[in-house]
Amino acid sequence: MRNEAVTMSSRPMSSVQLPSLRISFLHITFALAFALVGCGIVALPLDWPLRGGSGAGLVALVWSSFTLAETMSLLSRNLARGRRQSPVGRRA
């Protein structure tokens, strides 16, 4: 067996591969964290109504974080395009 040092490729990754790889990693870690928290709620030494309430709280937390992320994405997309809308009820 030869003793050679392993070197990284000098080729840069394309701009398409890196974001898709990063997004896939984020999806996998999110799913894993959600599953682990769900299993932790089931394993709690509580009665089932309290576990159900904790599970509903987990779902509500995830849902609100998705809503916040979508709102911020839409806001930043509109600001990037230069379309800033005035707040409702206020006139400039």
C-alpha cells in the first residue's frame, strides 16, 4: 500500500451544487431534530393529554417559524426588486 497524502481537489464547486447541498443538509438536520424532539415528547413521564399538548406546541412552533421565514423571504425579495410598499394605514 502506498503512503500518499490525500489532497483536496483544486476545482471549485459550481455555484449550483453548493446551495443544493446546503439546502439538503438543512432539510435532513431539520427532520432529524424534529423527530428527536417528537420522540422526546413521547418518552416524557407524563400522561397523554400533556404529551399531546406539548406535541401541539411543537407543531405550532414549527408552523410559526415557517410562516416567519416565508414572510421574511417575501419581504427581502420585494426590497431587492426595489418595490417597497408603504405600511397599511400610514401615508408618506
